[in-house]
Amino acid sequence: MKPSWPRSLLAHAVLCAASLVMLYPLLWMLASSFRPNSDIFTSISLWPDPFAPGAYRRGWSGLQVSFGTFFNNSLVIAVLAVIGNVTTCSLTAFAVTRLRFRGRDVFFALMLGTMMVPYQVTLIPQYILFLHLDWVNTALPLVVPKFLAVDAFFIFLLAQFFRGIPRELDEAAVMDGCSAWRIYWNIALPLALPALGTAAIFTFIFTWDDFFGPLVYLNDIETFTVQLGLRGFLDSSGTSDWGAMFAMAVLTLLPVLAFFLFFQRTLIQGIATTGLK
């Protein structure tokens, strides 16, 4: 039975109102980036009056280095993290689901157990290790672990997808003389593109938005990411440039929004098919 039009109209009105409530903070931040600092916290309007776009110029060149440097640093780290996660997590997931070796289930269970360990528990040992390797104040602590399959969540995500691939394909490939690598490269990966796309999208978003990791390992302003760069506009002992911070925050959101919109169909397909498998 189809719902009546008044009920459908009411449901859409409620959803639109909820959407406006959720979007209001972002729209207010966008409007505040075009306001003078003196008017930012005195108005709740979404229309800046007067219109002052100078915050974008101050934000881009208001710190010791250009904000473009922070964008480049974040982009390099995020892209390398995506490459590392997609490559090593897919290899690990393929091994624990499609290959047979002694202790496979134990290793997989231990790997899943690491998902329950808080990041703060391993932070100090990791920092000491990277300090002895002379990696502190470089991007290596943020990138190298991604090439060692440390994100158990993405291994589990891809493993669920690989389990849904019929094993008859592996048996037919073996009869044709394919090795395990050929099965992974020519059969498993093409079929797992939606799941790989989901892992890539989430890795990019998580890495781009990460604040705690760069805060721990990066010290020089030339190595800062965009999240650390935004903190530079706040001064607890002086005057904070809120307009410049909001302006750069708007620009910081654009790569994530563009990445999500561009790969939205892949993300939805990957989540849906992984869940069905």
C-alpha cells in the first residue's frame, strides 16, 4: 500500500528540515569565512554583511609558509596511504581467505583482535621505535605502516568480499596453470574493485582528516598537514584569526568532498556488495 500524499509530503518536509539542521554548521562556517572577525560570533545569519573575502588571502599566506605547502604534504601522505592500504590489505585478505596454510585462522583471529586495541595503547612504543629509526619529524611514520597492512578494518572488509568469490574460479585457474599470484592479480582484484574503491575512499578521508598522528610525529611547520596548519590560526595568548581559519577550513573540506562525490557510486556499491557477501 502506497502512503498518501499528505504523509509523504510531511515525511519529505521533516527530512528537509533535518538536512538543513545538519548542514547549518557548515553553511555558517562558509558564511563566517566572508565576515570580518568582529562579526563572526555576533551573527547567526547565513548571509555575510558586509562581504569581506580578505580572510582567504590572509589564510593562504598568513603563516610562516604558504597554506599550499600544507595541502601538498597532506596530499602526498593521503595518496601514499591509499596505495599502501589498498595493496597490502588486499594481499593479506586474499591470503587469509583463498590460500591454505598452517595457522591461518589463528593469525586472522589475532589480526581481528588488534581492532579492539585502542590506538593510544600502542602510541608510546611506536613513537619510541620511530624515534630510534630517526623517522620523527618526517612523513615516514604516517606512511610506512600503511605498506605493512596495519589497518585490520580494511583487511576484514576485503576478506568478506573475497570469501564471496566462488572457489570454482580458483580451481579452474589452477587447472589452467595459474599461480596464486596470477589468481590474485587476474581474478580476485578485478572482481573486488568495488571493495577496493571503498577501502581507498575511507583511507583517503581518514588520512586527510587525521590530526593526532601528524601532531605527534611532525614538528617543523614545513612538514605540517592541513589539520595542523588550521591550528596555527589559533593563539591562546593573543588574537586568533577566526576568519582565516574558517576560510582555510572551507578549502580543506573541498578535496574530501570532491573525492567522495567522484567515487560515491563505487563507495555505495562496495558497501552493499560487501555486506551481501
